[in-house]
Amino acid sequence: MNFSIALAPGDGIGPEVVEQAVKVLDATGDKTGHIFNYVELEVGGCAIDSTGEPLPPETLEFVKQCDALLLGAVGGPKWETLPGRLRPERALLGLRAGLGAFANLRPVRLLPQLRTACPIKDEILVKSNADHKPEFDILIVRELTGGLYFGEHGRSADGKIAFDTEKYSWLEIERVLRMGYDAAMGRSKKLCIVDKSNVLESSRLWREVASVVSKDYPAVETNFLYVDNAAMQLIRDPGQFDVIVTSNLFGDILSDEASVLTGSIGMLPSASLGAATNRGRRMGIYEPIHGSAPDIAGKDLANPLGTILSAAMMLYYSFGLEKEASLIESAVGATLDSGLRTADIASASGLTVSEKIVGASAMGDAVVRAIENRL
Ligand code: NAD
């Protein structure tokens, strides 16, 4: 089959990691008989430089014509002094809102090959794991088009008071909760809603909606945690979690925290989805959870695996290509098995004899080879 993919490499390490994901997609297409056509677009800082806007309206219209969007990262010091509405990160909000991508799925899995890159002790990791293995597998579902990032922002006339508003409607909460429950049904059937309902009225509405929606999923065990406790529990006993559903702000922070448990922020993929269409395809934005990492940009040091795994999520969620997505995931596993590591995922206690540090490009090539060698 043919698929059209909008590519927005963005800024900093964005182009370096997207280049690797494209190589991997092409290898997957060659192996499985699919054709991926790409349209490269500028969003973020690079778009500001060439057009004065982080997301020109025609760029959004172009993306809407495609089947999915693969994004690198946007932002960097060059644009940090611009006013809020002209900052590169505005492009992300514009894409999410413009494409109706209201749920951000962030799988946080500790791969056995990266056990030594995880800073948590074995005895903590095995605590809630039925198999007594030092592993965990969490899916964070973050609400993406509401809450604090989209509420009213402002300053008083003298500029000495600033405010941002956390606002949620029943509909916004219900649709993301349903996305979480649907995912939980295909996993361990445990769902934790993270909020701050002891203080925030919006969180109390989350609980009200959950009390209604949960009735449609009697097989799923639902529990609630305050966000401060959840931040602690993620470190104290990550194995207790299956699916976590939470607001835009809390999800942003908790998923960065959780990423450290997997060895590096460079490992984590994400899918931002809206409602399914009846064409059998679902538009989605696929991107690693990390930013543009200006400190390592242009040096071939970035870990491309989060972006490569985001491409696998694209095949699964937007194109319904389950086997092809698994092919990429298993090729990533085989590459790690072979001992290749980017610097960020080398053993926390120093390189072990079987590990070899490589750059982004060599890591991408190795995943391509692993795909070519798969039966
Ligand atoms: P960051 O994620 O870019 O970097 C944090 C740290 O993680 C840095 O030390 C970086 O070197 C490292 N890192 C990140 N990705 C890595 C990778 N793939 N491989 C190896 N190491 C990696 O976060 P930041 O420094 O807070 O932000 C930098 C810029 O990125 C800012 O302008 C910020 O606004 C932007 N940002 C963009 C996005 C996005 O595009 N979705 C997300 C977060 C931050």
C-alpha cells in the first residue's frame, strides 16, 4: 500500500533523528512491500527563520492532506527571547489543536537490554512485578489539547501579575479517558487517573467523569492518585502502573520523569491521536518525547531510537500495519542486543565489555541492517 507522511524534522537534533527514522521506514517498506511517500515541511524555529511564523497556516493545511505526521523536535536558544505566540513551541500546540490530536500516548517500557542504564535498584523493580523480573511497562495517556497549556494566559496592565488557566470540559475529559480505558482493555486492565482533586476544581470534574466512564469498562480496575504522590510512586515502585491517564501539564512532567527509568529520554516514542476516521486510517502526530537538545545538536550524538519507535507507532496506529510495526521494534531490540549504544544509554556504571558507543547515524544504519536481516 501507499502512504503519505508529512515530515517535520524541526530544529536542533530533530533533523538528525528524523533522518534515521526515514531510513528505517524505507527499509521496512522494501521488506514488506509498502511505499512511504514523504513531504518535508518546516515547523518551529526553522519556519520562523524562513517565514516569520512557527506554523504557517498553509503548512497545517498540507499536513491535513497527509496520512500522518512524523516530527523531530522544535525550539532552541536562538528563538527563546521571542514573544510567546511566536515561539517555536507554538507550532506544536497549533498542530495538536489543528489536527484534533487530543490524546498523547507515551509507552514507558524498560527494555531488558537497558537494565543497566536504569537508575532504579532490582529489588524495587521486582516489587510489583508478578514475574519477579526487573521490568515495567507503563502507558501514559496525556490529554493534549486542553488544560493549562490551552487555557487563558495573561498579564496585568503593569506586567507584575501573570496567570495561566486550567480549564477542562466534560467532553475533553471523557474522550481521553475512553482512549485510556480502550488501551487498558488490551493490556493488564489497570488504569490510574492522576490529578490534584484535593485542590483543583478541574480535577474534581475529572473524577466525576471517570465515575461515569468507568462503568462502561467493568473489567478495568480504576484507581486515583494525586500528582505529587504519583511522582513519588513512579520512582518507588514503577511496576505498580499499567495505564496512567492524566491532564496536559501533569502528563508532560510525569512522562519526562518516567523516561529516566528507561535509561534515557532519547528512548521514548509518542503518538498523538484524535478520533478514528471511517477510512480505517487515523491521522496522528508521531514524535520522540525529547526536545531539540541544542547541547548535542549537529554532533551526531543523539539517540534516534525514540524517533524510530515513534515511526513504529505510526505504522500501528495510523496505518494499521501491526506486523510491520513489530518488525521495527524487534529490529531495535536486536540492535541493542548486539551491544550498540548511543552515549546516553551506555551503562550508568560505565561501558560493559560488550557495549560499543555509536552516533545517531550508525545506530540508524544498524536498525536498517537488522530489518534487512529479519526473516
Ligand atoms: P531536551 O529534551 O531537548 O534535552 C534535555 C536533555 O536530554 C539534554 O541534556 C539533551 O542533550 C538530552 N537529550 C534529549 N534528547 C536526546 C536524545 N535523543 N539523545 C541523547 N540525549 C538527548 O529538553 P530541553 O533542553 O529542556 O529543551 C531544549 C529545547 O527543546 C527547548 O527549546 C525546548 O522548548 C524544546 N522542546 C521541544 C520539545 C518538542 O519539540 N516536542 C519538547 C521539549 C522541549
